Amino acid sequence: MRWDNLYVAAFGAYVPEKIETADEAIAQGRYTEGEKVANGIRAVHVADPQTEAPGVMAAAAGRQAVERSGIAHEQFDLVVHAGIGHQGQEFWQPASYVHNHTVGGPAAAIEIKQGSNGGLAAFELGASWVVARPGTAALVTAGDSFHLPYFDRWNSDDQQVYGDGAGSAVLSSSGGFARVISTASVADSTLEPIYRGPDAWTLAPFAQGSKVDLRGRKRAYLATGEDLYDQTIERMSKSLFAVVGEVFEGTDSDISNVDWLIHANTGKSIVEWAFYRPLGLDASRTVYDWGCDYGHMGAADHLVNLEYVVRSGKAKAGDKVLTIGVGTGFMWTAILIELLETPSW
């Protein structure tokens, strides 16, 4: 979707101070030296469950973005929050918490559950909302944390290590430091069983008292068909090319014009085969190395990484930034923005 008069007024981020290294996880028997080398993740940041629940971190990131944007609270018409894991309480709405602790007022509060693509899916929803209501603004947040005994950040999944953190963005139709050129989303729900697995449904979260085993689910699913792995990779590649083609459609740009690619903080082999090789991009045009000290922050990766590439001054006025996400389910979202100026924050 090509956008006119849609801007990013600010990004925000909140990352806990506590750090847990790969070497510490290896010493605890939760990780291996081979995985450390293969994945490239050096460390993650770890939230305090009592004071840094995902909603709390997202609200902090949201307040930062709202303050940086300079947009009055009453101009916000939407707060949309995304997360993939436990948000701090059951039968509770984290989007309403973020709303109450950021802009308040009568703005709508909506939660998105779209896996690791949640932050970008929320961004595209916010884009549609703002453009349909000229003169308004939307606050987009995403936050996640991963704790034992429910989830082991070091070995509940393959080729990914999960860190804690939150990111945010303020979208406006009135102006900002960057313009949103286009967005696109493509879904392939035939891949939904990959993270569900072929086993029976569960009664409730953590009902069996054992940690989430995403590795086991994926392997069990792929074992149900002789050629299922190759078919899965083929379908994923098809959707990646589809969303990239759609985001550039009608923009007079292509992947060669992109100065920065922002992707999730995942293992070396995933980014190599899912992004760099198929798209013909080099890791030097990404924040991959920086992300190796943060890990995969669930739905928040892309927003946190966008905040970093702008705040650090790596992305400058005139640069085009492409961010691509993919979430279990599966859905791909791509967003293309151009920096109009380098913000002071």
C-alpha cells in the first residue's frame, strides 16, 4: 500500500539493564558452545518480572516516543500494542495498560497477537487508522519478556535466543522526521501448524507445568510429511518475495535503493538464508551485529532496532529504511520509510 501524508513522528525503546550472557547460559547447562557459535547471539537483556512486565516496558517506550514526537495527548486516536508471550497477567488487556500510562483519553486501545511480526502488523494497522482519520496520531507499542519456568529463552526454540524489551512508534498524518512510503502484508496460514504442532490442544497456559517447547512442536510437525521441510521453505520464500515486491510496487524504488534493512534479531543461519541471500543484501546494511547483544525481543525487535538505527545516527536524512517481519501463523509485513531529517533525540 502506497501512502501519502503518513509520517513517523518518533520511535521509542525500553530495554532492561540486567544482562545475561551466552557464556552464563552455557555454564548453567541451558545452552551449548556449538549453538553460541552457530547463532551468534552473545547476550540478552533480562526484565525484572515484578517491575518490568511487558506492558510496563511498552508504556515506558511509548511515553518516550510520545514525548519525542511533541504531539499533544488529545491528538492520539489509537493505541495499539503487540506481544507474543505472557504479558504479566492472565485475562487482562495490556493495550489498555499502555493506553492508560501513555496518552490516556478516549483513544481506542487494541491488542495485536501476530507472533514476531506483531510490532509491524500493529504499525500497519496504525497507518490505516491515522490516514482514515486526518489530523490524528497513533501510538504503536510492542513488548515481551521470557522467563522460566514457563519459557527458557536459551533453548525453548531453535536458532533463536529470546531477550526482553519494548519498542514504540508514533504515526501521524501531520508530519514527522520520516515519511512512510509504503507498507505491505502477505499471509500464508497453511503454515500455521508449524508452531502449534500436531499434538492435542492444551487446557490452559502452562497446564502441564513444563516449559514451552517450540523446538519439539516444529520437529513433530515436519515429521508428518516426507517433503514437508522443503515445501515449507519454498512457501516461506514465496511469501518473502511477494511482500517485498508489493512494498516496492508503485514507489519508483527497489531493494537496491535501500540503505538499511531492519529484521528480527535471530540466529546467523536464519538471517543469512531468510534475508541476505534471497534479497542480495549484506549484513553491513543491517543492525545484525548490534542485535547479537539483545536477542529476539518477540514482537518488539523491529521497533527497538528502528529506534536504534535512527537514534545512533546510522540512518541519516535521505536514507531509505526497509523493515521486514515474519510471525508465526504465518504473516509477513514490510514497511518502507524515508528519513526527511535526523531527529535531535
